[in-house]
Amino acid sequence: MRLADADLLPFEFGNFADTVQTYVKELKALAEKAHDEIRERNREIEEGVFKASDDPRQPLVAPKLETVPPHLNFAPIENAAEEVTRSAAEYHKAFEEANANAGRDWLLRRWQRSTAC
């Protein structure tokens, strides 16, 4: 009932924005790690590491070269994550301002701005 009767919703989006930023960094690191692992394995195949370490009594087939995936453009997701962070900061600032003014003055100004357009 507290949310239903509230003039201003008491949410904190800062932690969410931090988590999104962390996920973007992890995703970029994971993509780079996958590229590096495939490049390293292909280099080992080309240099004959698997053939050199093969046991003649139990021969194994060397793996085939893998295609290195193209580099991904992370700019759109980075921009979106920055927008989430900026929006969370703006909401926090507005929420603090509303709490400082008991919400009434802030809501009145917001209403006046929205009707002035």
C-alpha cells in the first residue's frame, strides 16, 4: 500500500546502473577472452603442437582451425548503459529534492512545467 499511496515512488536505481555497467565490462572481457583463446588454439594447430604431442600408439586427430568471430561493436550498449547511469543520477537528485521539500513544492513545479508546454 505504501507504493500505491505514494506521491513519489521510493526507488533507488543507482545499484541497477552500477550492475549494468559491470555486465557491459564483463561482456567485453568475455568477448576478448574468446577471441584470444581461438587465436591461440589456431596458432598451436598451425605450429603442429597437437601432432608433436601425439602418442603414436594411440593417435588422435588434431582439431581443425576455428574461424575467429568478428569483433563486436559495443558502442550502442555502452551508450545505453551510460544513459541508465545518467538517468539514475537524475532520479536520485530529483528524489532527494522532493524529500527535502516534503514532495509538495517539487510536484507542483513539475506539474507547472508539464502544463506550460
